[in-house]
Amino acid sequence: MSSEPFMAERSPGPAFATRTQGTVVVASDGSEESLGALIVGRELARRFGSAIELVSVLEPTGVLVPPLRPEPPPLHRGATRLQDRRERLRALCECALHDQALVTTRMLIGDVATSIATAATCHRAELIVTGRVAHGKIERAIRRETPLELARAGPVPVLSVPSASSTLPRVVVVAVGDGHAASRLAPVARALFQDAVAVHLVSVEALVPAPWEREARADENELTHQTQRAFADVMASWKLPADVPIETHILTGDESSALLSFATTVGADLLAVGAAHPRHGVHLPGADLATKLYRAASCSIPN
């Protein structure tokens, strides 16, 4: 399964930089939640013609902040944390890959998000793929979600994939809003969306009553032109094949609610927030549209 043995207590160093450019890094803790991430990572690696780098991080014991979820009992009695993690990763690879792909596995000890981001940088990865685990408000107050932390810490896009995913996205929704996932996806867009059968570009406008109809109509027309330009910018950066159908939509209402409803209606496999909205101003960390969608959507979310 691995082209090199599992490694423990090893910090990213010069050896990481020898990896092939274009590597797909899949982050996993060995749980079933990352099964879909490994399957999607395999498909992307095939499109890139590269290998999968499976990175798993064990946090040091005795830390002040407790883990969000207690570690499950070891698969085998008396196994250490390292041995148990190694065994879970082996089982996950056997289930997801069926020995059809060469996987290099790297085990590290340290902060999860920082270690994965550093490994991705040293491997010159095109993309980090992770599983998705829902966290409540209390859990988020104790520790932030790993995919969001990776997106903030790392130089490459992060794709969060539901555990049940088994194919690349076929129905894609791209929202014009407070986020940059669509532009960050540009280097991998052709591979990621090669199987797409529909791409929906969506903008949501708030319902704001205007006292003067003429001025309101002129403002609406200008906003429509700006939105269409934002759509064009996203698609130009992606360079998708000409046969991928693209539809544009301008909706009204609450932004996150409208987008989630639309994504559900069209059966979206992936929902990304793209170019900056024409009316958006100051960015509010932790309260942006991309974060809200990540926490509420059931499909794959890039950050």
C-alpha cells in the first residue's frame, strides 16, 4: 500500500520537498468520516497523474485543550495510539482504494492543521482533501474546524468531502459572495470538474425596498452587470471544457439560506463561494458566507 513505511514523531523537513509536484494530500485520522476523501483523492490523483500522500496527525498527549471526540478503543488490545492509527489507516486504504493506487503514508505528531498545511507545502500539493465532521457551537468554541483552519493556514485549496462520496462532483454550484474558494480552485478545476454535467453560477441579492423605482431599477441593472462580470472572471480562471453546460442565476433573499436551498434543489455535489460580491465590504472573520455554508451544507465544500 505504501511506498515507504509509516512514520511517527517526524516533523516535515527536506525529505518532503523531494516529492513530485501535483501531489494530492489526503488528511485522515483513520475514521470512516474520511473514506469519501480518500476515494475522491484517488480519482483526482489519477487525473493529475500523480500519487496520493496520506497524512495523519496524532496530537501530543497531555494537551490543555481536550480532543473534540475521544479516541475510539484500539482495534487490538494493548495497541499503542501509533499502532492503532496505523492499523486504521491500512484498513481505510484497503476499503477505499482496493490496492488500485500507490499511497505514500506519513504520520506526524503535532498540531493537526499546522502539520497538514506544512506537509502540503513541502509536498508542493495541488490540493488537500479532508473528510467532513459536523461540530456544534460548543465544540467550535473549544477548537476550530480543521478544514477551515487548513484553508487559513495553507497555500492550497482544501476540499471537504462527505464520507459517502464516491465520485468527483457532477453538479456544481458556485456562489458569488464573501469567499475565494473558486479562484483558489483554478489550478485544479479542470481535473476536479471533468465529470461535471452542470455548473450553476449563483448570486443572491437582498430584498431592500427602494423609495424611487427608477433609481432602484438603474442600481439593479448595474449590480446585474457587475455580477455577470464576477461570473465571467470565475469561469475564465477555471478554463473548463467547452461541453460543460453553465447556467447563471440571480436569486433574492437571505444569502446563505437561498444558496443552501438552491444547492439542495439542484442536487449539488459541490458548493463553492467564488468572486467577491459587488456590494460586499469589510470581511468579518468567522462570520463569512463560506464558513456558514461549510457548517450547514451536506455536499462537498472547498475553502
